[in-house]
Amino acid sequence: MTRYKARIAYDGTDFAGFQIQNNGRTVQEELERVLAKLNSGHPVKLHGSGRTDSGVHALAQIIHFDLPQARDTEKLRFALDTQTPDDIDVVALELVADDFHSRFKPHSKTYQYRLTTSRANNPLTRRFSYHFPKIVAFDDMVAAAQLLVGTHDFTGFTASGATVEDKVRTITQANVVRSGTDEILFIFSGNGFLYKQVRNMVGTLVKIGAGKWPVSRVSEILVAQNRDLAGPTAPAHGLCLMEVRYDDDEINA
């Protein structure tokens, strides 16, 4: 068997998430359907660097899969890219060692959340940005985000559906920056994120930015490990997986 690694992008609007499930169309399902077709009808199991939830987008999801023989990587990439739906793009593809695993090989991820603050919602960005025009304490959001940097137990920012017991993660970047006059970007990098963690952190920061809570609320949530103290889960459509970087930087996502 020959192992391939690919970088893919997708518009998550019409997907029920990345991973195959019973309640809707998924990115994995679409890719495996094409891979089976290219593999003479034989099923091909695909693995991703992680799951993205329903409605979440990606510019740099990393996947891997095995085929019985080596193929020209650009021809294979082109075949996958042209036969998958328009809301999936196979950006890059390469051969890798048999022991590479997109999920279990140590890596970090970077997510970006887009917030639009214009008075009226822009119809050209509404599928990829959360419209919230009531930010009055931008500097407080910047300061509060920095309290998330470091190694913490993020139980207080985890949705109730989380299945992992270890809630300790390390965040290396938590920046809040203005992009133009009416857009704010929340950028988080770390060695892993829990179920809906990024969206729960954004929801909390937005409450602080709206002047509802003090900056210290973030520290209170981390110490108390109580989800009820955190803000609402920010809508999925503002979130995008921007980068997956492996420790040896095999693919610069």
C-alpha cells in the first residue's frame, strides 16, 4: 500500500461536519466516494487531522489515505479535485511514509474566527463571518484573550458533548485584531482544541467586548472549570481551520 497526504479546503456551510455520520452530508464521505471510484470501486478509508463541526470551514485540513499502488501525485490531486463537489478543494497532495498519521502525528492547529461589526450584515460575508455590531470594548477583548495563552484545563470552555477526559491543552497564540474598519479576527493556535472550545472562547470574548463582563471573567472560568460561567457558543459559520503544522513540518499548511 502507498500512503498519501493531502491538504484540502472546504466551505462547511452545507456539510454536517468533516467526519462521516448518519445525520447529513460530510466532507469525508464525499472524498471517500471519489477515492473508491478511483480505486476501481474498492472502499478507501480516509483519516483527517481532526474533526470540524457542522458549518465550520477549512483552508488547510490535512488528510491521509492508502492506495494499492503509487500514482502520479499531481494527476491524483487533479482527479480528486475535479471529481469532488465545488465546495471541496484538494489543494496539495504528496507521498508520505507508511507510519505517517494525520491525526496522531504531533501537530499544532491554527483557527481563525471572523466577526463583522458593520451596522448592517454584509450579504457577501454572511456565510463566513458572524455579524455582531455591538463591540464597545475592543481593548478588553485583546487583554482577555491573552489570559487564554499557556497550558490550562479548558473544561470551562468545553461543550457538554466532549468525549475526552483530559481537558488540558496548550494555547500558544490568542490574538484579537482588527481587519479593516468593520471586521475583527480572533486567531488561536495550540496543540489541540476540545469540542467547540474555540467557539466557546470567542463567545466569551464577545461578551467582554460588548461590555457585559470584565477581562477577569476568563481567569474565573479557567479556575472554576465551569462551562456555565462562559459565554454562548459562537455560531459555526465564523470559524475556519487555517493551518495544521506537524512537528517536522512535512507539509507547510
